[in-house]
Amino acid sequence: MFDQPESFETVDGRTIGGVMMEMKNITLRFGGVVAIQDISFDIREGEIRAIIGPNGAGKSSMLNVISGFYNPQEGEVWYKGELRPSMKPFEVARQGIARTFQNIALFEGMSVLDNVMTGRLNHMKAGILSQALWYGNAQREETENREVVERVIDFLEIQDIRKTPVSRLPYGLKKRVELARALAADPKLLLLDEPMAGMNVEEKEDMSRFILDVNDEFGTTIALIEHDMSVVMDISDRVVVMDYGKKIGDGTPKDVRSNKAVIDAYLGVAHD
């Protein structure tokens, strides 16, 4: 069990709670390659926590450890005050952790609505027979889950494309649909793997606004990987910096901006 720090106020006045997740001395190897080396950091309830670093720093590997795709050879993952055993991704999802992917992972032949509905799978308890017949509990679940999905669609302003096959959508809207599917799972912790990748300036502004709104209106804790430093510095409460599998910085955006090791390894120039 680890200590839960007292709540504190961020610069913009939002209250951040105690530790939701703690990564303790995480080491992950692939054969002789060390992807993550003895890294520790925490994610606090209600915050936006960024993970940054150059390509190959181990950021996506760390997100995969958090989401259960990888199990580290060394270290511990603590979640909500309890040591988390080795889990499969679907078991982690049942704990209230959802994610998006660096490479879009949607069902291209299905509509936006159907894709977002798949985010509700862990909330569907009816048996196969009743689902096939759409009877009893299955019918009630379908109606309730559809209502949740429609609210998410309205929230992310994609009502006009709800019946459109995903394959017909431009890249930026596909990223928003993937965010909608993750939100439909009603996560307590939302993991975003490069949510702005490949977007133009306008699309990045929209996505940044939606991420802030999800955090503010739903109270969802968010951990994200992002290469756009202007986005990271604008929307994050705290930033952990990785380089060659090691942690080289951890703190507020202001702290990270002035950290020489971070500047040398990643940012390139100091920011006032």
C-alpha cells in the first residue's frame, strides 16, 4: 500500500486528488533490448498527465504496461491503492481503464455509431441467446448503452456522421471517433497514445478542447503521449519525460521546460 497525498490545486484552480496509479521501478525487456529501465512515477486522480520523449524513448511501451498489453519483468503497478497482478488487456479495461492507439484501430466497414457502441462491451451482461433474440435484459441493455453512446456522440460533436462508415471519414474525424469509443467505456483513467498525430492546426485545437472538456466535465483522469510540445505545455498538469527507456524529468510543464536534461534530449531549445 502506498500513501495517498493530500489534494492540491493546479494553476488554473482545478483540484487534483490523490494517487490513482503508481508505477514503481518498472523495467521492461524484449530479449536483450531494455525498453524501460527502472522508471517510477504516479498519475493523480483528475489530472492530465503527459508522457513525452524522443522516438524510441519507451513511451508507448509504458502505456502498454499501464493498459496490460505488456507485463514488466521488474517493478510493480499499483492502482487505486492496491498492487495490480499481471492482467490481460480486457481485465484492465474492466478496472475502468480505456485507451486510444497511435495507429487508428477502428472497424472501417462499420458506422461511427456501431464503432462507438463497441466501447460498451464490458457493460453488456446479457447472455448470447437473449442478445441474439434481442429479448429481456439484452433489449434493456441495448437501449441503455445506446443512450450513453448518443450522449458521447453529442459531446464530441459528431452527430452528423453517426451513420457514416468509418472508411469514408478523413483522418482527423477518425481520431475523434476513436476517442468517442474510449469514452463510451466510461473510463476512470483514459490513456491517449498520440491523439494529435497527423492532424492539422485546426484539428489539434479541436482535439485539445475535447480532451480538456473530458477532464473537466467528466472528471476523467487522462494520461497521454504527445509529440506536439505546445499542446503538452498548454493542457498538461504534470509531465514525465523519458529518453532511451529512462526517466530524465518529471514535474509541471514549467519545470520540464527549464530542465537542461530535457532540453538537451528532446526540446532542443529553452522556452521562456
